[in-house]
Amino acid sequence: MKYNKLLMFALMAVLLSASVAAIGVTPGRTTILFEPNAKQTLGFDILNDQHKDVRVKLTIDGDAEGVEVNLVQDIIKFKDDEERKHVDYELKLPKSFETPGTKEIRIAITEMPDEKSDKPITVNAMVGVITQVRIRVPTEGKYLTVESLEISEGGEGEYATFLLPVTNIGTEKISKASAKVSIFDLENKLIATVSTQEESLDAARRTLLKAVWQANVKPGKYFAVANVAYDGKSAKAEKNFNVGKIKLDIVEMYAKNFRLGGIAKMDVKVKSNWNEILKVFGELFIKTTSMDPIASVKTSTEDVKPNSEQVLSAYWDTTGIKEGKYYITLRINYADGQYIEKQFETLLSLNSMEFSAMGATGQVVAGSSSNKGLTIIIIIILVISNVVWFIRAKRRKKDSL
């Protein structure tokens, strides 16, 4: 049996790693309650998803010692016009099991090589799926199991729902069962505690305990611990969950001390709303006004601290680049494959590099301090001109009277 288990686990790994499955199975899992010496007829459907001529082999394994599984046949043939086939099998249970708990039988449905093919059979060529039978063996007295802690996540200020499917796998009725769910932050600080309703469970019965919490916290990762109390005993389940989604904003992009023909240092300021450190880097794709690519550069990779800002720096060699307008697509990568993009219109002159976010109502930032001074001077001149015009207009009006 030990050798068979190792073989089965290896087979499962191959089956689960197959990139394209030609066959499927439904249901994927069936659960029954143990009865001494019982006989049950169960079944499943094999699906020929790709509508092809194929043979499949059925293999049985598991940790349910003493259980007999009788299949009518262990090799099944499909024609290309056959979409599914139903398979019935008989399950014979023993008089007893040495230990209580959940026992499992696994039936692997594996695609076999083409009979007409002269290619050698390889493990990598095998494609298959697995259907499971779980047998719940009761424990003497009162015994409750928590199958899982399911969490329906909400955004900031919204409601998160905690679901606890529990089963009485004992031989006696449980009079009272309820749970308290404690929510912790990443520093293990208790944020809140909520309670479920109270239920009673007969032997071999299942129920759902439910608690609701309004997430008046900042977006980020949190940790829930559910403690279930029942007739003087307890069970426990725990799980990580998120409030809201990771959000990273591009605050601004700027360049200081720019000189055309030299190495341009471009800084990008980003801001995180998340409650843990994010590893972030940026990519800049630079194009002409006709959208021809001329350069692509990467920023440094930085750790953005929780709910804070961070600057990423990139360097662009502008040797041979002419003055004028260019387009930059800025992509900020974070959190294992997530990214945000923003497009900038970029104006290059001999001593300045100005960025304007495309679609924005105004300029994001000017690139050089000398240009900032020029802008201020122009504004002052315009203000003075307006004041002079207003005074003259007022005098003309007074003279006319």
C-alpha cells in the first residue's frame, strides 16, 4: 500500500500539471457517511472535451483500508462523436475502521496512448483527472470538525463575511455550537471580534456558522482566527484575507538638471495604499510623435513601505536625440504581475525636460529649475499687465464721466 500511495501521488502530480486536458470528470468529489458493512452504488461521468477517439484507464487508490471498489471495466473507449460516458461502481465498506476521521478513495482517469501510434509511451504524454470519494468515519461521543474558513472579502468600509461549515462526526448530538472570529493585522494586533449564530447538530449532521464584520480599516492583508466552542469542547480554523485591493498610484514624474545629449535622470514618485511592503519597479517606453520606439529603460527596484511614497529612478542616454515632443508610456510593476500604466507627453529642449500626463487638464511637473523660474516671471508679467490694463480702463471711464 505504501508503494501504491507513492505511485499514486506521482501520478496525481503528472495529471495536475498537464497543460491541456482532453478528458474531464464530474463530480470531482463525493462524500458519504460511514455505515458498517454497507454497500453503495456510486457513479461519475467522464467527459470527452476535445471530441476525439481516445481510450482511458481507471486506476484506484487511497487510504481507506478495507474498502472494496468494484468497477465494471477499467478501460473505456470514446469515439469522436461521444461527448460523455457514465461509469457506475460499487463501494463495499468494512465492519469498522481502526481510527475515526475522513478516509479517501481516489479514482484516476488517465488517457492512454493511441493503439495505432508507434511512438514510445512516455509519462509526460499522459493526461488525466481524478474523482474522489470521501468516507466520514464517526468518533465516539461529541466531535465537531471545521471543514474550512471561507471569507467573502470586502473593500474598505464594506462588509466581510466569514463562513464556517462544521460537521458533527461524533456519535452524540451537539447541543450548542457557535464561533468567535478574531481579526488581526500584520503586526498581530487584534482589530475586532465578531460572533456567529448558535446551532445544534445531531450526529452526522452539518451546518454553516456565519459572522459579518464591517471592515473599517485601511486596505491590506489581515488574519482571521475562528474559535468554535461546542458543549465544552473547541475547534479552530484560521486564514489570511484581504480588505480592498492593492492600489499603487503614480504621483508625478520629473527630471532635474537635464541637458540634452547627456544622461537624463528621470524620477517617478509612486504612492501605495497597502499595509505591507511592495517591491516595485518601472519601465519607460519612449516613442516619437509618430509612435516609433526609440528607447526603453527600467527604473530601480524599490521597496515601497506601507501607505507611503517612494521615488524610482531611470536613466536615458539622450545622445543624438533632437529637441521636440516625444511620448512615454510608463509602466509600474508590483505585486507579482500586477501593473499600472500612464502615458506622458514629453517636451525636450536643450536645458529642460517637461512631462504632461496625457488626458490630464494640466502639466504634471516641469523638468528643470531654470524653466520654473521663467514660468514664474511670465506669470508675474501677465499679472502686472492685467493690473495696468484695469487701472487704465478705470481712468478712461472716469474721464468720460
